[in-house]
Amino acid sequence: MEFFDNHGRKMLFSFFIIFVYIIVANPVTYNIVGSIVGLDNYDNANMEDRNYLLYIHSFVMALLTFILLFIYNPMNAK
């Protein structure tokens, strides 16, 4: 198929990002990171810990996406 020939690398990169996102956005990961950095009140909606963990995980996701682009750039030719 022509579509897969032209966009196969982009689709594979998307699956890599899906895998990374599942790990980064997992509630277990939030709890582990929260306990490491001292934000233990993730489950309490009245505390700011949830927002701080969101910022941390957003930064980590962006960093991992940037690193993944260096490792596997979907725009590079075969």
C-alpha cells in the first residue's frame, strides 16, 4: 500500500509515543514520582500536589519525545 510506504515510519513513531505515554501517564508512575519528590497528596483534589505532578510529567513526556526524535526520527528516509 502506498500510504504505508509513505507514512510507515510516522506510524511506528506514533506507536513508540503511545508506549511512552502509557508509562508516563500511568497513575502508578504518578504515585512513585510523587513519593520520590515529596508530593504524596496526589489523590487529594484540594492539594496542589496533583498540579505539580502534572507539570513534572508534562515536562518528562516532552523530554522523552524529544529524545525519541533523536533516536528514531520519522522524517528520515530509509
